[in-house]
Amino acid sequence: EMYEKLTYGVKFTSVAVISQDMCERTITINGLSKSVAMTEWRMGYLACKDKNLVKLMDNLQSQCTSNINSITQKAAVVA
């Protein structure tokens, strides 16, 4: 949902609001690159109802990349 803020007059609707079943099966991925002009800062996040799946994704991500730098973290809080 990176482009949820760039709708140019059209109301954004997440696929997760279609039904409870769809909400249960949706992984929402977002970031700050587009919405607050933090391009190239690589600050992203996700949301999912399945806590076990989130933990598995966290374990995988922690072995593939390092954490974002402290400057990006501070900028994301302000944004």
C-alpha cells in the first residue's frame, strides 16, 4: 500500500476491508518513501493478523538485512 496517499482525488480502500476473511488473509506492506518523500531511505513496515507469520517474516528478515540506520529511524518518527 505504498501509494495509498497518492490517489489524486480518488478515495483509497485497502483490500483488507473487503471482508473479515480477507482481513485475516492480508499482509499489508507499507513504507514512507512515497507518502512523506523519504525516497531511498528504505523505511518500511508491515501488518498482518497472523502473529506467527509475522514472527517468521521477522526471523527471515533479520538474517537477510541489517537494521535501518538511526538517522532514518529518527526521521520516520518525525514523519
